[in-house]
Amino acid sequence: MSEIPGDLKFLKSHEWARVEDDGLVRVGISDHAQGQLGDLVYVELPEIGASVQAGHGVAVVESVKAASDIYSPVSGEIVAVNEELNDKPETINEDAFGNGWIFLVRASDRGELDELLDADAYAELVENEDH
Amino acid sequence: MTDKTVLNDTHRALGARMVDFGGWDMPINYGSQIEEHHVVRRDAGMFDVSHMTVVDLHGARTREFLRHLLANSVDKLKVQGKALYSCMLNEQGGVIDDLIVYFLGEEFFRLVVNAATREKDLAWITQQAKAFDVEVKERPDYAMIAVQGPNARAKVIGLLAEVDHERMKKLGKFAAAAAQGPHGMPLFVARTGYTGEDGFEIIVPQEHAVALWQALAAAGVAPAGLGARDTLRLEAGMNLYGQDMDDTVSPWEANLGWTIALDEGRDFIGRNALEAQKAAGVKRVMVGLVLDDKGVLRHGQPVLTANGAGEILSGSFAPTLNKAVAFARIPVGEPGDVRVDIRGREVPVRIVKYPFVRDGQPCEGI
């Protein structure tokens, strides 16, 4: 298990959110989640320009084993998606917190970020799940 | 209460991701399911399949009993050690389980049945055996390791006693023989498998299983989890009980017609129902599907055809093909343009003849 970066916030459903310098919110799934899913083989990305609501399904990642909905941690508009995942979905397995990001949101209500778990709380959640 | 095989600690020490598999705590992968899949297609991998149930049948009327119990004909087994794949049916022609039967002597046959169906199988076999005075004996004292891949046989044979080498090199497909393993351990080695590759399935006394596993690992056989086993068998066009057929499905509807022997005068359980279904015309057929677009075919997805809807049975991403394939059961007749409903999106698929992969290579037309 790789170290959980301290600047990330999490949904209980294992999505991470990172506020970038430009204020946009980058979203991916945790290293723990990719490990649980196993080898990823397909990512269904959202449309750029689509509006999303916090806690609603936005993307789908499929491993050999199963398909999983990816929920958006914040409401807003999709401004970019990680096109690299179309050809290399395994990037999420290799670097879940970095190059394996999935989409970028222009948040309409930054207050929603306060509802998310911080890195320590998320680490604890994962810890409890494992036992 | 979850059952554990004798190799459980070995899997955990290797860092396996363990899952509940029909009541058994089994390794789904040891890191990457896809890499484990490829190593079996290209070299040699090994699977702990000790959760499967070994049942020994003894008695003077054992062959006669199996003529009655199984839809395939044990009379095809003429040479000691030969194996046969068969369905075991109920009176309605539904599949209770699929299994392999080994002919080990006129009064001794061995069955290997599925893990998830263990209890109902044992109850059914025991009940049917009474009339034939056949002793039904489960063998929980055995573990089983499947070694599969183009280099699997050579790697196993290298571990056997010198005296066994020539004989085991000549062991034919779907045949089994006793041999001596590392440290003289007694092995039952069968040239069978569930991956579409050549290889052996080895039945070993539990107390020797860890030593055998370690000797295989030292010989360069890579551990592979049940996740890879599932994608390998799907590519190889092999049915999975519970997903591709069950008690409500007849072999005709599960593309297992080739395993039904309607030999003259043999009164096997389910025969009347099978003959009636054949005469009336089978309503559903099992087909292979390939998805050329991106996405993954999965169990339970609706399949839309010109004659109505069917559904996906086994479906997965196929690592050898780098696209998704599936088995589906659909209404009989010319299907027209076939689509699969993936989360509300209708995606075109192709109906193909399977296996999808044989001996490491994609089959023609896949």
C-alpha cells in the first residue's frame, strides 16, 4: 500500500479529490480501491462539459473482475478527462494518486469539499475495512 | 465458517488476495490476474484447486452404476487411467453438476466434482449408488494442484522420479497415471485441465501438497489465482457450473450436446427428458459473443436478438484477445443484429464459434 498523500480528500466510496492551484478539483480512485478491483481494463470517462452532482455516478472503471461506478466528490462541470486511460486503463493500477487521475471538475460549491474525509480519516476507514 | 485448503498459509505468504469462493478462502490473484493469465498461455502456471471434491467409487457394479448416473457413456473408458468429461443430470434433464470420471479399475472409478456443489452432489451420488451397492467415499485427505501451460508438462516431469519420466511423457490427453513426486511422494497425475493449455492436474496427499507446491515454484512454475483460471477457461470455451448451466438448464441449452451419449439401451438419469426436448426442439441455445468495441461483457447483461432477449452467462475481458468475450443463452433461430445492453447502452456484438483461444493463440474469426 502506497502512502496516502496528505493533500487529498476522500469519499467513503474511495474516490479522492485534490484542489489544484487553479482551483479545479482533480478526481481519481485510491490506491486501496485499485488494489481491491485488480487489473483495470476499461474506463468509461464522462463528457467534457457535463454537469455533475456530488455523490452521483460520473464514470465507470472496469477491472477483469467487476465494474465500479465512480462518484464525483463535488458538484460542478467536467472540464477535462484523462484521455490516456482510454488506451492505458492500467495507469490507475500503477499510479492511482497521480497519472491515474480520471476527471477534473470546476466545482460550483467549494463548501462540499469540507464534507469529505481527510487523509487520516480515510486511512482509518481502509484500516477498518481490512479487518 | 470458511473452509481452507492445506495451501492457505502458502498463498498468504505469497501475498495473495484471498476471496470467498463457494465457502472456500481462495487466492483470486497474487498481484496481477492478467500477468498470471499470460504466464499460463506462454509458459507454466499453477493453481490450487484443492477445494474441488474427489470422490472414489468402489464396488463390483461401479461401471453399471455410472452408466446410469452419467449422461456421457463410461463405456468409452476402455483403458485403465482414461478420463471422461460428463454431466450428471436430474430426471428433468437439468445439470446437477459437470465432472470428470477416471477409470482406475473395473471396481474402482474416481470422480472429481465441483466445490460449490459438493453437498448436493454427494447426497445425490450416495442416494443413486445404493441400488448398485457401490461405496461412495469422499477423499478430503487429497489436495489438488493444476499445472498448466505450454511448458507445464516438462516442468512437472522434471520433478518426478527418473523411472517415471518416459512413461509420463507418453501419457495421453485425458488420461491419468500414478507417479512418484519429489521426496518419493505418491502422485496421481492427470493430463487434464481447465485453461485450454496442455498440462497436468495432480492429486496429492494433503501432507505433501506444500512440498509439491514449493518444488513446482522452484522449477519455475508461477502461482496463478482463480481469477486467471476463470478468464483462461472462458477463452478456452469451457463452461462454469452455476454460471453457464445449472439444475434448470439441459446440456442441449449449454452447448454440451457433445457430452451426451444416447447409446442404445442405456437408461441414464435424465435421458427421457433429453430425448423429449430434442424431439420437441430446443428453445434456447448457448452462443459465443465477441465485443469489438471498448467495454466488458458481464454475467447477467441482457442480449437483444431478432427473436427476443437472452442473457450473458460467463462474460469477461479476455487478456489473450485484449477484448471482451462471453457466453450467452439466447432464443433459438436466426438472431439478426445482436446487441448487449451495457448499463442502458446497446452495444453491437458478434456471435462466434468458440473456443476463443486454443494453445495460446486466438482462434480463427475471433
